[in-house]
Amino acid sequence: MIFQIKDKDDCTRVIFEYELGERQSHWGPREQLGLVISKAAIIGVSLHNSDLSGANLSDAYLSGVKLGNSRLWHADLRGAYLRGADLKGVNLHRSNLSRADLRCVDLSGADLSRADLEYADLRGADLSRANLSDADLRRVNLYGISLTDAIYNSGTRFDSSVSDTMMSTMILKG
């Protein structure tokens, strides 16, 4: 099925195909249909407050997309290009963001608990007040990152590249 996403001036900005995945029984009481938008290009579109739980957005080009306060629980964003995206307050619990380009992304207040960020590029990203409990942040580029008041726990996995100065701005819970 082909969809046209239009901007506020009703000009076509993006055309992409998607297919609905099979019902997933492991989602719990509220079964989700997995949206597959792998390798799509979606630029500057506002998807605030969307529910994209379980979506396959692997290798998608999502530059400047506005997903603030959206739910992407258990989403597959492996290798996705999200540079400059607004992910403020987004729920990425158990999502796979390995090898994702998250440079200059606003993830302030985001829930990244149990997320896989291994090999992600987070240079210049804002993770202030983000929940990083049990997240995998090994082999992540953290240059210029803001972690002020970010929450982590004993299950959060960091490399030795995380300095004591960086850790001192974070909050240890549990």
C-alpha cells in the first residue's frame, strides 16, 4: 500500500510503502501490529504523539522528523538516520537503536530503558532527564552529549569512555 505524507501546506513531502506485520503475541494484553517502514525516507514530518510500537524502521532515513512524546516501544531502529530529529519525551523502551545516527537529536526526557544503543552515534545529543536504566551504551560515540539528570542503574552498560565528570551529572537509581 502506498501512502503520501503531506506537510502542513498540503504539499507531498514523502511517498513510501509499508506493510503490516503479523500479530505478535508477546506484546501482552494489547497486541500490536508491527509497521514495516524499513529503508524509507521520511524527512521533516511531524509525527508527535504517534504510537509506532513494534515498528520496523531499520535503516530508515528520518532526518528532522518530529516524534516528540511518541511511543516507539520495542521498535527496530537499527542503522536508522535520525540526525536532528525531535525525540523529546519519546518512549523507546526495549527499542533497538544499534548503529543509529542520533547526532544532535533531542532525547531529553526520553525513556530508553532496556534500549540497545550499541555502536550508535550520539555526538551532540541531548539526553538530559532520559531514563537509561538497563540500556546498552557500549561502543557509543558520546562526544558533546548532555546527560544532565539522566537516570541510570546498575544494569546500564557503559564503556570506559564515560568519564567520571559525565557520570557525576547523572542520577543513579536502583
